[in-house]
Amino acid sequence: MDLFAVFKELQQKSDTKILLVVLDGVGGLPLEPGGPTELEAARTPNLDRLAGESALGLLTPVYPGLTPGSGPGHLALFGYDPFRYVVGRGALSALGLGVDFREGDVALRGNFATLSPEGLVLDRRAGRPSTEENARVVARLREAIPRIEDVEVHFHTESEHRFLVVLRGEGLGDGVTDTDPQKTGLPPLKAQALDAASAKTARVVNRLSERVREVLQGEPKLNGALFRGASRKPAFPKVEEVFGLKAAAIASYPMYKGLASLVGMEVLPVEGEGDAHEGKLKALQENWERYDFFYVHFKKTDAKGEDGDFWGKVKEIERFDALLPEILALKPDVLALTGDHSTPALLRAHSWHPVPLLLKAPYLRKDGALRFTEGEAAKGSLGHLRGVELMPLLLAHAGRLLKYGA
């Protein structure tokens, strides 16, 4: 149910500040039955202390049993029904990178991949190359493949194995299936048109996959490409219009910047490479007085989960825990800490499991949860929420919603 008309009517001005921290893919699973999850294995004294002062619960980002991508997972946290407000990965990357992305263009997110001589996928992320290596290979592709048929092809580096392609020409639709098989040992899939208007796009994408492999034949690892998330430029209602919030986003990876800008958040610059914890903290501190709402994103918990690196994910959780006191020193009126989905290292992929949610705010009820873990969150007073239910809760605790009805 889309409640945007209700939220617009109930908006109430306040000088309170809301901080939403998203640890990407934070939910996990034990490596063996009875063992700890990544959160349970981590030493998190600061999170433990915060949990004792907060209310906890579980949050299903999109819908029970559905494994969400980062796009719908985040949009739900921002208060947008992910079944109504749908956007492809390509458009998010284009918006996050700030490239020339016009009406009628189709954007696709690309993964550099390692293919065997027989054309099977050996590594869907080509060993996670450096962004500099990505840029070198993208420059080769840009020079070698300026167009397919009468369609311009624009390549852009995103980060590590990720890159962006923007197709520009007449007669392009975005109803095209992905070419990523999501597993190793299989060949890349053929793009299929989901409607007649996208037949040309599917044909161009398939030829583009062939040309990329031809051009990169001599590369040891970055010798193929997998495409997904074909999408045009969408237009969504803005958070200031719907919720009355002047909002800012602090993130390092283009996709998450794209999500934030799509809903009208101002994307703040972040100093540093990679997940740039210190740069994010600095951006938060320097801009604290300028905005009502901050969204801060941390990526590496998800990346370590996708790599199957259980203890690497544990270390990323502990790394965030060490940063937490400086975040708390800003004294947000309402603080929410959660994930956009689970990424258990056991599965090496996103999963359908709920994520823990921590809420520190005025007027909380007594809570028995003592740690920010999946098991403790299940004991919490917040119960079990869906992602779209989080934003109204934050607004209510921040004193930003009037009474509904007589």
C-alpha cells in the first residue's frame, strides 16, 4: 500500500535529526549448525552497549521468502514500496556515477568476469580487480567498441569488477533479461527481450557480449562481461516532498549514491578509497547541522559475505564497531542501524533471511535484547517489521508526524 498521500498530509516540522546506518548484507548464518553467525562471532563492545540502551527487532527488507537486491532493499528502508517503485541496477549505477544518462537511453550494470577457453564463467567478479585495472580495461573497450549497429555504446568504470554501459540510439527498450548466470561453471546467458519494444536492445547486448570477449581475449582475468539491470531513467517522488525531510546520503559506491539521488537525497562527497570509514565519518560531522536526515552506507560486510569470507565479514563488523562512538557523539535524536538484506558467507550471496534492526530513540519500551545479533533481535520489543514500515517509525520517534484521523 502506497501511503505517500498520508505522509504528506501528516508532515510536521521539527528540529530533530534522524540517522539511518545501513551495514550492507549484515545478516548472516552459522557455518555449521549451532555455531555463531558473523554478528554473534564478532567482538562488538560498542554495539553491545548501544543495544542495551535501545530497542531491537527483526526486519524483512522486502517480503518473506524473497531474496532482495540492494535496490529494492534500500528503497524499502527509505519508505518506498519496492513493488511499485522499481528501478534497474543499470540506472542506479548511471545516476550514482553522474554520467550523461538521457531520456531514451538504456543503462546496464556490467561485471567483468573470468571465462574459461570454452566460455564458461570461472569467476563472476574476475578476482575483484582494482578500480585502476578496471579503468585500464574500460579504456580498451571504449576505443574498440564505440557502437553496435546504429547504437552508441558508452563505457564507464564503476569500481573493482563493476562497470557501466549506456546504450544510446533509436528504438531501445529496457525489457531485457540479464546475462549473468549467477553461478560459476555455466556460460553467460543470452539476453532475451521481454517485450517487442526491447528486441533491438537484446540483440545489441548479445553482440556486445561477443565483442567484449573478442577485444579482451588476451586478458588473464578480465576477459568477459556479464550484464544485468537494463533500465531507463526513472522519476520517483522525493523524500522532502513525501516526508518533509532535508536528506543527505553518505556512501562510497555509485549504486548507493544513485539510489539516494533517485529519491532526492543530496549525495555528499566522501574522502578516501574503498569503504572509507573515516571519510564517511568526516562527511557526517562536517554536514551535521545542514540536514534533517542522514543515510550512511557501509559496503564491505556485504562484499565479504559474497566472497564467502566469514571471518573477513566478522572483521568488517568489528571495524564498524570501533567507529561507532564517534557516530554516537553527534547525538542523533533517532538512530536506526540495520541492513538492506542478509549476505551469509555460508551462501556467498544475498538471502531471504531477516536482518536485525536497532532503534535508539525517545519513548522506547523496555527491551530484553542485549546485543546487535539476529538471535537477540528476535527477542526485542520492536517485533518483526517489513522494510517499508521503518521510515514511519523513524518519523514518529522524531516528532515529525501528526495524529492520523479524528
